[in-house]
Amino acid sequence: MDASMLLPGLAVGDPVELAIRLIFIIWGALLTFLAVKKGVEPLLLIPIGLGMILANVPGLHLARYVCQDVYGQVPEALKGVEGLVNVIDFGNFTRICSPESTSLLGWVYHLVVRSEIGPILIFVGIGALADFRPLLSFPIGALIGSAAQLGITVVTFIALALGFGLNEAMAIGVVGGADGPTTIYTAVNIAPHLVGPLTIAVYSYIALVPVIQPQIIRALVPRKYRAVEMPSPSKEVGLGRVLMFWFACLVVVGALVPAAFPLVVAVALGNIVKELSTKVSELERYFKTMADPLLDISTMLTMIGVGATLSYDFLGQYVVGADPAAYLGFIAKAFAILGLGLIAFAVSTVGGIAFAWVLYFVTKGKVNPTIGCAGVSAVPISARVAQREVQRVRPGLYVLFHALGPNVAGVIGTAIVAGYYISYIKHFWLP
């Protein structure tokens, strides 16, 4: 008698399926090991790794979707419900998929990540933790944050040249902004099958900021220029100025890049509540909730859902006839994304430093080129790298406040570029 009749968990499927599941399980175990033993982004990689492992356990099918192929025109009843089901266009037919009733991790992905609720709530928490006063005291830093988006554009074209689709190439390029929630948000909208590898790539390089960026700084900024002292901010930024900044920012983004508006308004909400809590004591409870439990819960569920996308069952939506070559091709594509993400992050760092050099000459030596590395969105890690690098040359020199300006500007800049990409794919691109 077949033992799987008594113990369904022993029904492992065909050998190819089992091999693919084992590849993902080993990958998830490696991420968990790096997080636990090496301390590499444990709050992020542990739930991603566990999500990958659980979603690939043979017989459980915790990330399995039920799909229906529709030939010809998609029924009107299904149009406009893409948030409730996955609608995948294969050219000659359209596949409509939703999580199986017992697909726990599939529902976590669908309700938290696919709905965009998770990334947006993470941005609320980031806004509550961030300080935008350095940017308002040093507004020229916004230009550095803009220049640091260079890696997004460069890697988009590189990925296109390597054969990725335009939607995939744009999603890969956004990794260069070093902003996890924005990367997830972009992938969910234009390349949902790549959510897993893109998320792993962006958070891996955020964790490696203290390793990668110092090498680039030392190569591009000679020692004597790393010792350049910057003038102190001229005046203190009041609450009114912060609120005016957010009002202007939301009006401009809402009018020009509406696809980026949900992310920017989430950051604004968190930051405004933080600022107002200093004046209205009752709001301190909201501020503490946004900055701690809300951020932690949304991050944990989002990362578990992201981990579930790296599974045999989830990827089955995008494979015709359970072709093993398609799964192996996806795995190869995932590792290519890791390499392209590194290039995107490095080029973005170079772009920020290059523009900081321009400001150094324009201001006649009043801008330390080192702060250009902080133009990427890794808040506040890259700003701390800039501070540490200048103090290696000149102990006691303080540029952290100036570096935080480009740092938070990079968050908004990456969201705007991502919003433009999403709008272009949804309204103008035909696969």
C-alpha cells in the first residue's frame, strides 16, 4: 500500500519537482544561516528564509494557487479585480489564479504583499523613524539623492540587453535605489514573479553597504577631500516648514507621478505624526505604534509572503505545462538578478559621489564629496558610512547631519522613479 495514502505529507511528487523544492529549501536555509550565524539582516532574512522553507515542504502546498486558463477575450467580470486574483497574460490565453483555500502562505502573500498593504505600512514606519529636517536645512542634498538614482537607469538598460523583458528590467533596476519596500512595491506591480529574488537582492546589498560603499568612496574621493569640513546648518527647521514641505511634495508627486503617491503619502503620514506628536501629546501613541509594532508586524508578514514566492507551487502560475526547464530558467534568472543588483547599487553610489563632486566645485569647496554615497535610500546606514569614512581621515569631523539630507531624499527619489516605471508599464507597454 502507498504510504502517502495514510500520510499525505509523504506525497512528494515527481523527482524533478522534489529537486526544485530542495533547491529552494537549501536557498532558504542558507539565508536563515546567514541571518542567525552571521547577523546579516536577521529581521528580514529569517522570515524570508522560513517562508521559502515552509512553502517548499513536499506535501504541504502552503503556497499553491488554483488557476483557470481563459482563451480568447477575458470576461468583463474579471476586469478590475487584479488585486483579488492574479491575471497573467500568456499571449494566446490568459491565466486567472488565486490561492488555494488551505494555502496559508499564499494568502499571506496575496493579502499582505500582492495587495501592496505590507510595503505601504513599512513605509509608514520608515516615515515615523526618519528625520527630514536635515534635508530641509541642506536642500541641495536633494540633488545628490536624485543623482544617486543613476544605477536604476543604467541597470535597466543592461538587463534589457541581457534579454530580460522591459517590465523585468525596470523592476531589477529599482534595486539600485537600495530601498526594500519600493523594490517590493514595484515588483508586485510590474513583475510579480520576480518579487522573491529582487527582495533578497536589495536587502542583501543594504546589509553590505558598510562593506561595498567604503571601497567606492576611497577609490573616488582622495584622502584630503574626505577631510573637507562643511559649514553648519544656518537655522533650525520648525514644524511649520516640515508640514509645508510635505504638502508641496504630495501635490507635486500626486500630479506628476500618481503611481508613486501611495509610497510617498505613507512616508509623509508617518513623519507628520512623528512631528505632531511633539506638540500633541495624544499622538505619541500613534507615533510609537507606527515606529515599532506596526513596522515590525508589517515587515514580518511581508517578508514571509515574499519568501513564499520562491517556491515550486507559487511559480507554477507562470509556467505552462509544469516545464522543468522553466523552473531552472527562473533560478538562473534569480542569480543573474543578484549580480545586476550589485551593479545597480554600485553605480547609484558612484552617481551620488559624482554629483557631490560637482557641488564641491560649484560651492568652492563647501561640500564634502564623501556624502554623495548617502544618496541611496539605505537610511541611515549609508549616511553613517560617510561619517565613518571622513573620521578615518580627520577624527572629530562631523558630516552625518549633511549626509542624512541626501539619504532621505533618496527615499523619495527612488519612489518617484519606481512610480514612473510602474505608470509606463501599465499604460504604454505591450508585452
